[in-house]
Amino acid sequence: MVFDKKAQMMDAGMVLFPSDEPFGRVLGMVKTAMTPYGKVWRKTDLEGSVLPDSLPEFDLFLDRSTPWRKRYISAWVSDAGDGRYALTFREGNRSTGLRAATFILLIFACVLGAVCIPGIGLLRPALWALAGWVAYRWIVPARNNRKAVEELMRNFK
């Protein structure tokens, strides 16, 4: 299995929750909660796979990628003592080549229109503003992963 090595995995949150269940069952509950969001693998399933370089210790790895973005969420379950478990999430996303090419073309078209089309008057600043907005949308990370992690954390509070 090959994942995007350059996706930056960042801390997304941690939740402490009580459970009398053994570690294996708790891990199964977390995997079940993650399954509606995409394909979930246990760490043992990914032995020998190419994973993101910034991925630390994890028990479960969720791939929510589309042709537009690579999206990953990892979960690490640890015993916090006194019948509690700590569930730590990390999330990462990165644009695919398709998304990058599309945004570059849109920015180029806006700039070219603003510079080369004579007599467009007030439309010129609008094209510059549109080019800036498209560039901003390209760089901003996806919110979907963050929302998914927040929903997962709510499930265990």
C-alpha cells in the first residue's frame, strides 16, 4: 500500500473516555466508529507500506482520499489507567496533482485576463481579486478532516 509520504500529519485532538472493556474491544470500537469515513487499516495491516513521513505512533489509519485531495486520519489508543483510555487523533491532507493543475490554470487564466484583455475597465480589479481568492482556496487546508475528527471525538466523550 502506498500513501502520500509528504502529507503532514498534525495533532487533531485527544479524548479520555471510561471503559471496562479490554484493549482489543476498545480498538474495535474505535475502528467501527472510523469506518463510515473511509477505509480503515490496523497498524499490522500496513507493515511494509509507504506511509506519511510525519506519522508517529498509531493503531488505526483512515484513508479518506479523493482524486482532489489526499486525506488521512490516524488514531492511537492508550491505557490511561483507572479504567480509562486515551484516544489521540492526528490528521493530514494534501492536494493531488489534479487539484494543483486546476488551481494553477484558474490563477493563470485570471491573471492573463487582467493583464492582456484591453478595455475591460472595472473588470480588471475583479480578475485580480478572483486570482487571489483562488490562490487562497488552494493553500487553505481542507476542513472536512477536522470535522470528521471532531465527530469521532464526540462519539467517545
